[in-house]
Amino acid sequence: MSGSMTSAPDRGRALWLAALPALLGLALLAGCGPAEVVVKGDFPTPLMQKIPITLGVWYDDEFAHHEFFEEAKTRTESSWLVRTGEAQVQMWDSLLAGMFSRVVYMNARPGPGQMNPAVDAVLIPQVQELQYAIPAQTSVKVYEIWMRYKLELVTTGGKPIADWTMSAYGKTPTAFLQSDQEAVNLAAVMALRDAGANFATTFTQVPAVRDFLQRKLGTAREASP
């Protein structure tokens, strides 16, 4: 009698080994988290005539560690976790340093009884909303990011001077990138640069801000010899 026979334990081992690649694949899928991007980029200081006031700035914890999470809607899509906080602070630091004679960071959110440095006013930026659009096909790595900021200008005692909203938009300028993460990062950087440009060109046009600056700078001129 020719041929060979396989015992029951051997057959079970063979079946287990045959299924091993599929089991490993399921384990890897189960362990995969969202696609994560920590936004990084360059944000040059603007070259412009500085507004001659001492501006305080307060970044709350939510702003300084801002992130957004988008859960995948289908099994073929990826969830996204995009952390913009570090880049937000970097961009606003560079922007404000180029716009104002002096920038001072607050010890706490302005309010009655807070021991903050003396400044002319305090700016509090917040990310009110963030949306992004993914490419129709994964082979075309062009992403769009839209942000809306809420901006407050207050006294060191927390009294409101002005509040307004501002939008910013960024789009990946090219589809020829190595990864989706790189495309998302670049779109976020472009949105942040757009936010900086918008703020620099519109800050003094906000009616309540304009009135405040006229009062402040007019008083300073009258006090000077």
C-alpha cells in the first residue's frame, strides 16, 4: 500500500499553520490605531510695521494641545488623529512677535484678581471649528483643511475689548507626496499660514479693535512731550 497517512494531531497542526497568516493579519488590523499626524512646519515672522502696544497672549490648554479626531466611516477608510496644538502656538508666536512692539505671555487666563504682567490688552485665540476633506481617490493625495477661530481681546482684568471670528483655509498644493500623512500635514501648515495672513491684515480693521487702538495710541501721543 503506497502513500502516507496524516494523524489527527498532525492534521490539526497543518490547519493551524495554514490559518496563521490570516490570524496574524486580523491581529495587526485589530491593533492598528488611527493615522496620526503631529503638524510641523515653518512659520516666518511677518515683516511689517509693528503696532506700538504691549500685547499679552493667553493660550489655554485646549488650544496649546489642540487636536481633532475623525473616525473612519467605512472599513476601507482610515481614522485620523491630527494634532495641531504645537504648530498653532508656533505660528501665533511668530505672527505676534512680528506685529506688536512687545508680546508678553500671561500666567493665567485674564480675570479679576489674577497676578498677570501689565500689558495694554490680552489676546486669547481659540480654535472654534475644524473640518477637512479627503481626496476622492487615495492615489491623489490632495487634502483640504478649514478652520474657524474665535478671537478675544480683553483687559488684564478679563473685561472684553473685542471679540470676533476668523476663518483659515489650507490645501495640499501638490498630489506628488510620499504619504497621506505628509499631505494632511502640508494642508494644515497652509491653513495656519492663511490664518496668520488673515489676522495680520484684518486685526486693525475689526471695529472694536480699531476704536481701542485709537484711544490707546491717541492717549500715548497726548502724554508724550
